[in-house]
Amino acid sequence: MNHQKTPDLHKRHWLRAASGTLAALVLAACSPSGAPSADKASAASAAAPASAASATAASPVQGPLKIGFMYVGPVGDGGWTFAHDSGRKAIEAEFGDRVQTSIVESVPEGPDTERVARDLAGQGNQLVFGTSFGFMEYMLKAAKDHPDVKFEHATGYKTAANFAAYDSRTYEGAYMAGVLAGKMTHSNTLGVVASVPIPEVLRNINSFTLGAQSTNPNIKTKVVWINSWFDPSKEAEAATALINGGADVLFQNTDSSAVLQTAQKMGKRGFGWDSDMTQYGPKAHIASAVINWGPYYVKTVRDVLDGKWQSGQTWWGVKEGAIDLVGIADDVPQDAKDKLTEVKNGLKDGSFAIWKGPIADQSGKEVLAAGQTADDKFLHGINFYVKGVEGTVPGAK
């Protein structure tokens, strides 16, 4: 897959385009009640974005800052959108009556995206977040016609004077999950339920496998693609097929809890994704690779309030408090927990890099030489399986 034509920040929900009739859009003003404690959000102020400067001069905001969120799914999905809404609540916990937030759930990717973006701008929102890749072009159109409104687009790659892009290093969570998976498997076969074959997902599959190999060199990974981000029935079918094929620990790059639930139903183990999914399969749950959008959202809102907001691209991970592995099961061996702590600390202080050679693809061809560390351009263009992953990348030549 060509990196320049399909930038990796490309993707997250590009296949989520609505089918059939458009989902009803519900605009709801949200109060600070029910927001998480401010301790999670407070860590955000110390984190600095790695943003390319394309500054727009601004003055500190007077009065409550109105912020609109456009969600691709329902808040109750237990994964991707739930994580974003937790980030919104972190904003409210941090800033209180200095902000006023509102949400629109289940926004289809397409022309309706632009309508919602324009509606939010027209309602006086000074900052608008959109949480799906497929929103990008439509939000950008709205941004051009509302130069005084700042737009932030999750997982995209285009920017403008009042249009920024942000994402999270989910591959770090995938690697940390792999560290535990390598110790928890009895069959040495791991299974991954994958969404669509794009660099983001391939990077996560590979990182999960590399993490598992770091604690168990005999690991092999099987993958079933469902060509959808959110389809609980297909996710369950894929999980079942993987288990029937010998996998006893499951991982996913999809949005529902169906994979973990299937693992529990069939007496196997699995991981949560995007949010803590412990409750959906407590007996099967090993840990959850979660995204904490709070640090980025709080930092962005503070910049707007202080008149310091800049456009650019941001990609945060463990170091900035955006990625973590939580809900670790009691039966995870201590040596695996110790290895996880070592990895997490290394990612925090920069002393450890997941993608550092020697690393070979599944054919044995070296993709990173010994001592060579992948840069973000390499990571954004991954279109192969690493050694240990079985099968063929769909569409690969």
C-alpha cells in the first residue's frame, strides 16, 4: 500500500459509511455530572503535542468555550466512541463552567457529516471535534467556510489554518497486550479479529505479534478479516473460527465486545480494545488496550482558552498518557507483569522502541536492520505481516 496515497492516519473508519437510511442525529447538551475524576485529565497539561506549526493568531476566550463533538457511533458502544466521550468528560472535569460541551452521536460518513459540522459551527461552537476518518473531507469543507471556528479531526492527515489532525499510537497498546498473550497461551497460537487491511490495522497485528514473541518465541498468529469496524455478529463468527483453528488467546482491531464475549463463551482468553471491556467477559479478560483521549482533549481546550491553539498533526501514545493496558487479570504470571512494566516505562521515557531491528516480514526478508528504529513514515506505511503471522495480507501483490 503506497504511503503517500493512503497516509496511515488514513483510515480509522473509512469503511464505516452508513448503509441504508441515515441514522438519526441526536444533539445533546452535556453537563459536567458523571465526569471522571480530574486526576486523569490533570496529567494532560504536562504533555506537549508533536504538532507541525500552522498557527492561527487568537485571543483568550471570554466566557464559556462551546465545544461540539461529532461521534461516528453511539456513546454506548463500549469501545471507540465510549473512549472519546470519556475524553469529553475529562474536559468537563478539568474546566468546569469554563466550557460547555455538546455531542452528536452516530453521524454517518458522507454529506451529512458536513451538515452536522456546519450546524455545530452555526450554533456557536468555537471548537469542533470529529472522531472518524471518513469525516475528514466534509469537516474540511465546513472549516473553510467558518474560519473563526477551530476544527479537530481524529485519525486524519489533512490540515488547514483552522483544521488540525490527531491520533493515538494504538500499536503500543497492541504490543503490550502481546507481551501478556505470549505468557497466557497454551497452544502457542494467537488469533486476531481484524477490520480492514490498512497500515493502522496491520501495524497493530504485527505489534501484537512482536510483543508476544518477546515473551514466547514459539508464537504464531492467525488473522481473520471481517472488512468492517463494527459488526458484532461477524466479529463473533471470526472469533469462533479462530478458536476452532487452535487459537486460545484472542485479540481484535474491531470496536465491539463480541470477540471477548465469544472467548468467554468458548472457554478461551482475550483482550479488550479501545476501552476497558472487563465487564463483557470477566473470566476471559486478560487486559484491555485502551485509548485515553483525555490528555489530548484537555491540552487542546486549554490552548484554545489561552489563545495558544495551533493547527498541525499530533500522534500521542504511552509517553503522553494516551495509551495504556489496564484491567490485568490476577492469573497473569508475575514475570509477564514485570516485562510489561519494563516495556511501559521504556515507552514513557523513550528508552524502548517497539519497531527496532532486526525485524523480518513473514517471508524472512529484513524490513528493519539490527539497531535500526522505524520512523513515523515507516510506521504509517506498513503493508506486510511480520514473521510469525500466518496467511496473506488481503490485496497484497
